[in-house]
Amino acid sequence: MDYKNTYNSFLQLVEEKLNTLVAEKEPKILYEPFHYLITGGGKRIRPVLTMIACGAINNKPEEAINCGVAIEVMHNFTLAHDDIMDRSPIRRGRDTVHVKWDDATAILTGDVMVGWGYKLLPTSTESKQSDKIYASYTRAIIDVCEGQAFDVEFNENTETNIDDYFKMIELKTSRLLECSVEMGAYVAGATDEEVKSLNLYAKYLGYAFQLQDDLLDLTADEAEFGKSIGQDIQEGKKTYMILYARENLLKDEHKDLMNKFYKNNGLPKEFVPQMKDLLLRTGAIKASQKLIDDYFKKAEDSLSPIKDSEYKNMLIWLLDSLNNRKK
């Protein structure tokens, strides 16, 4: 199997489904921003992961396409609301929904997307695992909202620590990935042990993915990354690297810079090189890269209960691909 081509074929199926989901529906004030948001690009890792997880159990990944699209709709609903909360003007190189339209439209768009997500899930007559699929989806919505609330709270809390950080990313990042593989597994009729295995895979992938996002924000090549480096520092985000460095500060000059970061809830762009140097000298960047590698390895190891197949190998290939990403 050519994993990259297979991945791209799944991606194409997802894109086709998203492109036609609400096209030409009315009222336009509701469905134009919905269509605009879900066709605006993105990695689409979650819906493709749903299909691969299904394939790893029953070798029929296409059976999980609707669940995969449902998780992508959920993900985009959270983005519409997050952008309002963060007052973000740009998403994926385009105006955010609240900027292109207004806050009320963006809120309503996100709300209706929740309903469409559920509409895509299989009914009890379509799947014997319908109840479990609905429960997984519902839990993911609640958890991702709790994760966003913790994220907002942490930005105002000077006592946030590393344990708090992992609690937040487990809810905000890992949970959607866990839901992705759970639904794919349930569609395929997986055993409890297989579901647990895939769930751990997704949990550790989520940890690695978020840590990697934080690291790339500081160390990526700006041209490849596609956006300005050091946005997290400017916005005052308490990433793992910031929290690790704060716990390992030795020099007074570093303590002064970190105190300024916390006091002002971020620093201007011209301070980014100094903060990067601080994170290097305290070992925060090195510690973060080690954790990323460790979690990718844990994700791979968690697949041991899954029977060997091309789709199980594809899950491992996906880890390698993501661990080497540049953006």
C-alpha cells in the first residue's frame, strides 16, 4: 500500500463530502458562513484518522466517512467560536467568520454546526454501536469546551503549572483525536480492547501534536510555517516550554524577562529572540523535543493489541509523517 496516496484518497473523499454538505442551502446568512468555514482548508487529520482506524479493524475505511466528516464539522464549530473569543482576524489565510460577517452570525454558524455534526452520525438502525458513537461525540463536545475554558483561565493565572497544561491539552487537543478513532473503531465493530488501544494512540498523538505546535511556533522556518514566528510569546500563552523554563530559571536576567512576560501577559515581537534564547538556555526546547519523541513512541506502542494489517501500518506511518512536519 502506498500510504501517502491512500491518505490523499481519503482526504479527497472528506473534501468532497464537506464541499457538498450545505452547498446551496438556505437561509444563506446561516449556510454561506458554514460552507465558507468548512471549505477553508485545514489538515483534516481527524476525519482521515477516523477512516484509518475503521480500516485497522475491519479493512473497510469508507464505512466511517460520515463519522469522520462529523468530527471535522465539530472541530470547525469550535474554531468559529474560538476566533470570536480570541478576536482573531485571520484563519487559514482568510478573514474569520466574525470578521467577514459579524459576531452574531459566527455564533449562530457554530451552533448549527453542532446539529449537523449529530445529523451525520449513524442512527440505531444503521449501526449497532450507535449509542457508543453518540456518547463519544457528546463527550468530545463537552471536553473540548472545558479545555477551551481552561485555556482561557490559564492565560489569566500566574500559577499555571505543567500538570495544568497537560490537563488542558488532553481536553482541548487529544479528546477530538480520541473521538475520531473511537467512532471509526465503533463503526467497524471493534472490541473494547481495540477501542482502548486506539484511544491511547490518539491521546498520546494529541499530546505530541500540541507540544509540536508550540515548538514549531518558535523554531520553524517562517516561510515554511506560513505565519509569523513567536505568536505564542506575543500572546502570552503558557506553553510547556514557558512553564518548564520558569521552573528552571537560574540567572536574574532570565527571571526579569520571564517576570515581564507574565506581568504583561506576553511580550512584543522584538522580545521573541530573547525569549527563544531563554528557552534554549534553560533546556526547555530540548525537553519539549524529547517529550514529543516520547509521546509519538508511546502512541506507536499502544497499537500492539491491534492485529497487523496495512491500515495498522498506516497509523504508524502517520505518526512518522507528523513527527517530521514543518508546519
